[in-house]
Amino acid sequence: MPSNELPPDEIQWRHPLAVQAMGGIHSNTVLFYFAESPFFDRTSNNAVLYNQAMFNPNMNMLVATREAFEGRLKEMSGLEYVVAQEPAEMGPGMGTGVWVIHKQTRRKRDPEDEITVHAAYYIVGENIYMAPTLADILSFRMVTITSALSKAFAAADNANTWSPALGHMYKAAPTTSSTKAQALESKGATPMPESQGNKTATEPKKADQPLNSRLAEHSFMIHTQYGGDYMDENPITGQPGQFHLSSTGRKERLQALALPSLNTTLKSPTTVAPDKKDGKGDKTPKTPTGGISKPKRKKSKAGATPTSS
């Protein structure tokens, strides 16, 4: 068989004109309709017996009915095609069921013949198919199983998450009920274009989750390796014999924290109200120009001052 041709179990064959010439597919024509297909072997006993009946009028009775034709095949030895299963309803013009035809080799034995089945064929309506072998079915099932397992492993790897508090976890896939509920939501709940900014703001948090997980794993690994070793907060500087403890920067940080509070106190000083006596305070008169005027001196009345002697 050339490489560009399809295998026999992937071929669908039909011949509507032959069906019309035979008067439909029924019990007496099903084997002769199958003989027109490319699945038929021209060297089988069916072809030999049919050719003999065409040229010998005394053998026309063998091709008149399927029972007589198959009865003569059982008396012969070699390759043959027989009907293994037939539809529930039979009769002329009622070929709408499924016919099963076996390709087999008959060897005459006593008391029963030895039969070896090579292939099975299905006739559904006018279409003829070849049944796949058991090896093809098993190989197809194995390929399907391995493909499904490879997809399942990839999906499980993508759903795996790790956190320092909970460890390894798997994200649950959305159920069909939740997706249907989201599809049935009203249009009022759909996000507007202004809310896209909020969506982009939450995306970096999702992107930081794998980074945080890696940092947590790295920190835990360092802790397991150097759990009992700690570094001094004051690094030692200088040469041997003249070591100095460098500053940790605590004072600078305290000063930086104290400066803003000092500035606030300078900008908003507290004012102290003067003491009031008898509910009246000393008020300084203001000049029309906005300046502070000097207090006016009171004139003494005549006779108020004592006269000198």
C-alpha cells in the first residue's frame, strides 16, 4: 500500500448506484453489495462461487438467497465472507440496520470446521467501515492516557503554590457553577474604564508572590545553615592592634527622627495669655496708621497740687 493512502480501518466506502440497482440492502443482497467495496478479496470463495453462478444457469439458485449461498460456502475450504450479525428487522428494502461481516478462513475438520477470523466489517445504511484491531484500540487508548497524564502534570505544576505559613498548596480550579454565576451577573456589576487603574495596581502584588516565596525559602535555608552564628551589630574596623568599633548609625537615625518634631515646635510656639484683673485687660490704643500710640499724660487741675510755703 502506498504511503499516501489511508489505512483500511480509516476508510468509509459507499455506492448509492449499486444500492439502487440491487433494490436496497437486505439479506439477499448484503454480501453482493459488500463485494463491490475495496475491502473485498477477489480470490475468496465468494468471488469464485458468484462467477460460477453467472455462467452456469444450474447454479442460479445459489445466488437467489443468502441462506443457499452461505450453505454452499460451508461446504468449501478457504477464505470466505459471511454475515456474522444482522439487524433485528429483516426483509426486502429494510436495510437500515447494522450488518456485521467477518472475513475468515475455513479449514475442513471432523466433526467441526476450524475457522480463523481475520477482520470484521460494519455496514451502516450505505456506508461500509472496517473494524479496528485490538492492538490499534489499545495503542490509541495508551496514547490518550499518556496525553491526558502529561496535561494533568503540567496543570498540577502550574496550580502548585508555596507560602511560609501554609507550605505547598494547590489552587482550586473554578467550578462550572461559579462561572455560570459570573456570566449571569448584571451589567451594572461590570467594571468601568476608571477601575482599570485599580486593577493594574493589584497586578504587581500577584507578581511579587513568587518572589516572596523564593526569598522565604532562601532565608529558611540560610537559617538552617547558620542558625547559631550571628554577626556583631558594630562592625570592627582598623588594622590589627588598632581595632575600632564603627557606629551602627543609631544616633544618626534618632537625630533624623528628632529634627521634624523640633521644627514643628519652632513653627507653632505656644502663646500665654496675660493675667486679667477684674475681667478687664490692658488694651493699648492703636493709631489710625496701625502703629502703637504713646499713652497720653493727664493734666493736673488747678489747686489740686499743694503750694509751697
